[in-house]
Amino acid sequence: MVFNFKLLNAGDTAWVLIAAALVLFMTPGLALFYGGMVRAKHVLGMLMQNFFSMGLISILWAVVGYSLAFGGTGKFIGNFEFAGLKDVATMFPMDPKGTVFFGALTIPPLVFMAYQMMFAVITPALITGAIADRMRFSAWVWFLGLWSILVYSPVAHWVFSPAGWLFHWGALDFAGGTVVHINAGIAALVLVVMLGKRTGWPQRPMPPHSLPLTMLGTGILWFGWFGFNAGSALHADGLAAQAFVNTNLAAAAAMLSWLAIERLHGGHATTLGAASGAVAGLVAITPCAGFVGGLAPILIGAIAGVACFFGIMLKNRFGFDDSLDVIGVHLVGGIVGSLLLGLFADKSVNAAGANGLFFGGGGALFGKQTVAVLATLVFSGVLTFVIAKVLDMVLTGGLRVSEEDEEAGLDLTQHSEVGYSLQNQ
Amino acid sequence: MKQVVAIIKPFKLDDVKAAVQELGVQGLTITEVQGYGRQRGHTEVYRGAEYTIDFVPKVKLEVVCEDSEAEGIALKIIDAARTGKIGDGKVWVTSVDSIWRIRTGEAGPDAL
């Protein structure tokens, strides 16, 4: 579908360009968020796994990723019509819903492609927190690229492309609760189980080496998340404003609820708790941001803060070393947000959405949300297992560093550098 | 000659330094160290996971002096470093066989 440049709206275009930059900034934010939580000898390894995604995924997205996510009108995966960015300067994908989605856009197709590129960059980066301190860098490189093409692009097609089966069916996901958070969360769980625990976990203490870095990263994530959620309106309009406000309220409420429950659980109000709560709220509001209004984001955030607080305890109960709580925060938060949308969605906020159970829409939307969650869990879980299994067999040295290298630290053994040269490790 | 060694709470360093200077001590060396005694360590909590940190940060202070000065310096340090709470540290005195000043080659008490 050729874009009619007479429809171009400068305000919309400016906003989505800025939003794309904000979303890109989230990846270094995430790197610091995680980097502060690992031990000093692994800090560069963590930063590098995240930063590398900005390199590899940007290229892959231009070569095939965007086309597999948005090309064609297939239900389950795109095609190669936009491979190598062919025609993307002037063409949007065909819109099987008529003019509702791509037909209504007022930004150049390249802006849309670039905005989506940043989502593709950060999604696999989320996984790095779960597998901290023990994956070989070269194994991560292979996993990152294959996962992006084989898992991220198809799921993005299902949910973000009007041709995708979930989008077409009416399951809602404003900015990536399923595509980003559940997708990365379940992949993290599978990879954690396959890689095994960090040597010494949970007996040996592995406290964060720099919570100030983590707090800075949280601030960058929160800031960038306005681009993630409000940018997903794809217009500089009232809906973007609604998503912006919802994003902030949910993060705020989740931070407060996490701290409250942490205190009630007999502890102190911790900075790591504040950071974790804020991110949990941001995750949960992501699918809901442009479909709910009023005080719903406060409720969604508050519920997410409590749910994720208990979510991070799962690893102790079941004995999987989700090192920095990607499953507890992103998987649990993503599921909570995606399902709560089935209750709180309000068509008066967004006519393109639906009414949830609390707004007279009955249980239909909740059912669709449940199916969307389950489909993402199964598809991403199985494909992640296959990719990791094949890589473990094919790559010399497998997925995991040797115990000796793990002890010496990823910084020195994977990158020949150290994060802090004056520090005793 | 003697060496007076003290392990003290880091925030008491300024008080101890001033007290020792009052006695006319010409030089002292400090090191940031970690350790535990009866105080043991402390507990840190990250996302609900409790970690016991055994080693507490302390400052180690060393002074070399004449035999006759050692006890006075030790008592002065004890006085300045005491808070009365657990974890105040220790002071001990050891013998020093020989000492030289590197610049001039002076030996014995002249090198102090």
C-alpha cells in the first residue's frame, strides 16, 4: 500500500521519531539496570549482551526482521516483500482491516519501521537478566539473532500487524505485553532451565555490586517507556496523552505497592524494591496503555507490584536461577497486564479497542487475552528450547562458560576487560 | 622499639589521629581493611534474599615508636576510639627488631 505523503502530519511524525529514540534509549537503560545487579566481575558482560542487541538486531531488522513481522497478509508470519528495506520508503503493508490501521497512519513508513526496530532491539535484551554471569558471549550472539528472526518477528506479526491472527481476532496489546514481555519472559525461563544455575547459587551470596547504576537504569527505563507506550499511539494525539498518563500512574502505583508489601513482609523499604516495583508497573501497563482510562492504571500498577513481588519468589520455590528476576517481573507482570486488560479495557478511551468485563463487554475480551497469553507462552517457549538445544549441540563450547571462566568473570574471559580496574574482585 | 597496631571504626580515625598527634608521634600509616570479631557482620536484603556479610569495614593504623612510648600511645588510641559499643576494635603492641630511614640510611631510634 503506497503511502500518500499528502496525509503526512508533521506533529505525528516528529513525535514518533522522538518516541523511537526514547525506546532505543531503554536498552542502555536496561543494561545499567541489570549491570548494577550483577557482581563487579560480570558487569561488562551484562552491559555488552544488551548493547550488542542495538548492533545486531538493528541490522537484522532491516535485512529481514521487519519484513517477516509486517510484510504480506499471512496470519502467522510475514513474508520477504520488505526484505532489505525494499519499498519501505514509500510503502506500508497491505491492511486487511481496510484503512483502520496502516491506512490511518500519518507518518512515513520508514518512521514506523524505525519505531518497531527499537522494540525488536530491546525485547531479546530483556532475557539477559535471567541468564546473567554464565552464558558465552558467542553463544548469546547466535541465540540473539536466531531468536529475533524465528520468535520475535512471528509473534510481532500475530499481535502488531493487522494481518496477524491475534490482532485480527481482536486480542488487544497496545505496546507489547505479549510480544515483548511475555515473549521475552518465557524465553528467559526456558533458557535459565537449559543453562542451569550460576555456580554456587543459592548458597553463595551474590549481592548487587552497584545499586546506584540500577537506579539510574530504572530512571532511564521509566523515561524511555513514555516513548514505548505513548509512542504506540502512532499519533501525537489524545490517545498518546492517555497512554503517557497511564504509564506514569502505573509505574508510580506499582512502586508504592511493592515498597508497602516489602515493608509489611518484615523488611525495609529498599531502593532495589522501588526500582523493581516501578518496572513491574511499567511492564503491566504496556498492553493496557492505550485501552484503559480513569483510575484503572493505578489499580493495574498496584496489582502488578504485589504480583511481581511474589513472582520473584517462584525461583526459590522451584529452584531455577532467574538471576535478576526477568521471569518474576516481565513474565508475571506481562501476564498480569495482558489479563487485567480483559477486565479494565474501556472503549470510550479508544474506539479501536474493546470493553472488558468491568465495562460491559462480558468475558469475550478476557478469553481472547488468555488465548493470546497462552499462544505466546507455547510458541516462544518451544522455539526458544529448540534454538538453544541446537546451538548447544552445534557450537563448540556450548552455551555456557566453563566453571573456571565463570569464576574469573565474564568481563575478563569474554571481553578481555575489567569494569573497575582499582577494585578487588 | 615497638609497633602499635590498632583496628578501629573508620569514623573514629580523625579523633585517633588527633589524639596520637598530641603525644608528638611523628608518623603513622593507615589501611582500609575488612574483618570481624565478636561484632560479626551484618545482614543485607536484596529483593527479599538475605545475605550475611561477615566482613565489616575497619581502619588499621600502625605506629612505630620507642619502647617507653608504646603503652601511652596504645592507651591514647583506646581512649579516642572507644564508643562503648560492640565493634570498637583492638589495639596491640609488637616488638620491632630493626628500623632504617630509606632517605638517609639512619638506623634505630634515629630513624623514627
